[in-house]
Amino acid sequence: MTDAQLASHLEALERRLLDPAERQSSEWISDLLAEDFREIGASGREYDKPNVLRQLSIELPIAHQLSQFSLVQRSNSMAFVTYRIVNKSEDIPPVTSARCSLWILRDDRWQMKYHHGTIAAS
């Protein structure tokens, strides 16, 4: 897989993960996240895979707009991506955050091992 193909594939996975309907599919998300997954959210809270699955099951749907996606670094079995998202809700003002994810290739599929979000200027 070329860098461009991998970037396109991982961006599609990240976009799916932001889709409110997909976020309700705990089976799909469980397959997407590595067993040793860790996240530091834009709130500063730390999560592991069971925490994320629990949080997503009770999350209210929010529209997310992804931009500036970039494959920063890769090896045969690891890829690091960065991007920005804007969370849009009718009830709260838009929130922009800078995001990064570490993806690993296990059993011929890409899984997210680490994710980090930081509130950013809009």
C-alpha cells in the first residue's frame, strides 16, 4: 500500500469513527480499537478501550467536521496521522480540536492504538 493509499484508508476509518451512527456500533469500534488502546481526550481525561466503549454507548449525537488530515509517519506496521475536527451541535458553540492517532497493523488490519485530542483555536 502506498502512502497515499494508506492515508486515504486511515482517513476513511477516522471519518467513520466520527459518524454518529458508527459511534453507536460497539462491535465495529471494538474491532477498530486495539486491545491496549489509550486516549487522552480534548478534555484532558484518559481513557482505555472499555472506557471509550462505555462513553460512546451513552454519547449524544454530534456532527463532526474533519479537515487537514495528514499521514505524518509510517512504517510497514505503524502509521501516525494528524487532523483537526470541529464539533457542531445546536446546543453548544462549535469546538475545534487538533487530533492525532497512532495506528498499528495487526492481523492484516489497521487498528487504532493511541489517540490524542487538544482544544485548538478555531
